[in-house]
Amino acid sequence: MEQFSDTELLALIQRDSQQAFAVILHRYRVQLYKQIYRRIGDEEETKDVLQDIYISLWKHRNNIYIKDTFAPYLSKAAHYAIVDRYLFQKKSNTLKLALTRQEQYQWSAEDQALANDLEHDLDRLLTKMPYKVQEVFKLSRKEGLSIREISVKLGLSEQTVKNYLSTALHIFRKHLGEKKLSYFLLIAFLLH
């Protein structure tokens, strides 16, 4: 199979050939490793990113189209994986900072009661929305996932995820008003 072209190997991969998949991984492993390592600079993280790319490649094998070679596809996959890793790290650091600030801030009983009331109000409103809108909003605001991560997790287009978030926020704005919504989202974020 080593002599097969990438397009021939892709056809075999799309028919679940693990041997063809192994040939592609072997063919591009050094190039891909160097590209990722150059950006990340850590061997273990590079291996983790490679593993994520390989898993994604296998999962989405039936939706892949290449013109002549896997090189551009894999290069772009590496780029996106590096960006995702960076954004995840940034989000994680922001959350840690927010939690540190929360520990330093002493909530008054009034602030705590207001935040709890607003959170219950939000939860009631959320339960009246369509299930998918609820699910997208919870993944975005409560679990901190990006639009792209939600899209992949739920199998929705990124535009659909944006539309669902927009729908939820529109309902909240209408119910609470702009100023209350901003205050509520800040308080709710800091309390969780």
C-alpha cells in the first residue's frame, strides 16, 4: 500500500481500511510532528495534539475530500488543533483568575440573594426554550465551550449554534432588560 496515492488511500480509508489509515499516518507523521512541535514546543503536548488529529481524521473519514494529497488537509487540521489548544488554555487561565477573584471578593447577603434570584429566573426562562437552545446555552455559558466545540459536540453547524445562542440571549434581554442581563451574567459567572 505504500505505493498508493493519497487519493487511493483515502478511498480505502473511507471503506474502513485501518491499514490504509496507518500508511497515511506513517507518511505524514514527521512533517506533522515538526509543524506542531514548532508551535507548542512541548513533546508530550505535541503527541497529544497528534493523537487528537488522528482520532478526528478517522471519525470524519467519510466527510474528507482531498485533491491530490493529505498534506494541506493535515496541515490545516494541525493549525486548528493548535489554535484550539491555545484557546482552551486561555479559557482555563481566565477561569482560574475569575475563581481567584471570587475567593477574594466577599459577597454581601443582598448580592448573594439577588444573584440567586436572577439565576433561578434564568433557569425558569431557559426551561421554556426549545431543548437544543437550552443545551447550546448551557454548554456555552455554564461549561465554557466555544461555538466550534459546541458545534462538534452536538453535530450542529457553527451558524446554528450562533443562532441558538442569539435566540436565548434575545429572550433573556427581553425579559430582564439590557442592564439586568449584563449584571446577571457577570454574577452568575462568578458564582459558578
